[in-house]
Amino acid sequence: GNMKGFKGKSDSEVVAVCDVDAGHREKAREIAGLDKKSSYNDFRELLARDDVDAVVVATADHWHVPISIAAVKAGKDVYCEKPLTLTIGGGRALADAVKQYGRVLQTGSQQRSDSEFRQACELVRNGRIGKLHTIKVGIPGNNRKCPPTWEEQPVPEGFDYDMWLGPAPWEPYMEQRCHYQFRFILDYSGGQMTNWGAHYLDIAQWGNGADDTGPVEIEGKGDFPETGLFTTAKKVDITYTYANGVKLLLKTGGGNTRFEGSEGWVFVTRGKIDAEPKSLLEEKIGPDEIHLYKSRDHKQNFLDCIKSRKDPIASAEVGHRSSSVCHLGNIA
């Protein structure tokens, strides 16, 4: 999806692809219309190319930071899928590296480039619902199941499993460990807490004006698998408290963010915004009020910032802070 999105832009050209799964790599190569010399198993070989200005990192989460740091050190700008990080420390290191090497990094939290999310956050930030006191976030539950027992399987031909594991602890191969299902194993990801929290907690951060900070107190509970390969929480119920007194209540169920204030509320999800009073949805933000970063196209915003050298709408610091809220929930 990311490659097709950039391939359709007039000011970008896909010149190389990289994947440790030969089947996926070959499919990507064909879609991009490249010769076999422009497809790689090892990302370091791709980063060594002088004709690459930017890279898209859409690996399993545990590879996001190592590849992104290597890319910025190689002088490349980065579009990295969310969640930006696997750990809080890794996020700090990446955000610092992006700044140190003067690169542009866009986190793939594309809801910031959707008008309904910006509208909701501008209403909150400009006091249209009165004093903000509570944010309620819903995230989907697990959408994959794992059998209670599992056995090691032979590594498929054309799949570089050792490279896929990379910095993660060695474990025997099983099909459900890799590709989409990596999201439900803590060695590689944080479950739906990070998979969807990186979207809806990100909007909570934006609406609360907390892009350069985070909650100061977190308590919660989770329902974890007792058997099988998966180790991430199946269900969560977490309360965050911010220094400004705002409470953020996160629960499994749905996919949305709701801001509640002393004079009303605003609810937002993909393709829908609602509010009470309803008249809030017709209000315009005045020229002297808070106007949030405006982007109509997340990938185009990244390309524009490559040329302008300005920060994109979901910069490394923003991605690090929003990912950290997810990680803190998992820790709690």
C-alpha cells in the first residue's frame, strides 16, 4: 500500500525494494517495474545506493528503529510505519538521530492528515467544549487467533528468518510468528495497544496539546493469553493522567477518540465526527485562534518536507511521544 501510494505521486519514483521474504520481494519488484538488480534482501545494500533519497520502513515493529537510524545516518529521509518504535528508549534514540543528522522523518500515523481529526482537535484546543477534563479512547481487540500449542516448523524456502528476527531474541520458526501476526508477540510488537493506539492515542495527544510530553501517571489492567504463541494483551483498561489534570481512559472496543469538556464533547473516528452541542461542527476557527498543522495527504506532506526541509505533520518526536503513551500502557 505504501509503495503504491508513493508510486502514484508525480514527484517520487520507486527505484528499489527490499524484503527478507523472496515472494513478497518479487511481487513488490514487479509492481514497481524494476529489474532484479534493484531488489534486495539486506536493507544495508539498499541504503548504500547514491540514487536513493528516502526510504519507506514497513517492517515488523522491532526493526523500525534500527533501520530508520541506519537510514538517517546514510543521509536518507524516512517514512516509517506506525508504531514508530518498540521501546521508549528506542524512540528517544531515533528522534535524537533524526535531529542530529538533519533528516526528515514522517511517522505513518496518517489520521493527522484527515480533516475530521484536525477539526476535532482544533475544537478542543480552542476551548469550544469548555475545559477539557476527559479523553476516552477505544481500540480494537485482537483480530488473529493462535492455537493453544505450537511446534517448530521448517523455514520456508526464500525466507531469511534470521534476518527477519534481527535484533529480537532467537526463537524457532512458526508461520504465525511472522508477517501480520508478529503484532501479537511482545518480542516484536505491543499488540493492539501499539497497532491501533498509535492512531487513536496519537489523536488524544494532539487534541490535548501534548505532542512534546506525555502522561505523568498510568494505571491499568490487561487480559493476557495463558497458552499459545501470542503474548500481547487481548483486552486492556488503562487510565492515564496528564500534568494538566486531564484523564485519558483507554479501553478495548471500537476505534475512536472522544474529548469531553465542561461545556460539551467531540467524538471522532475515521470518516465521522460528532459533537454536543451539534452547532460545534459548523463553527469556524478564527484567524487569531489555534490552527493545527494542516495536511491533506500524508505521503505528499512527507515529499513536500523532503524538499522544504521542514518538519512533517507526524515528525519523529511526535511519533516517539505517541508510541511512548502506548508503551507506558503496556508496562502498566
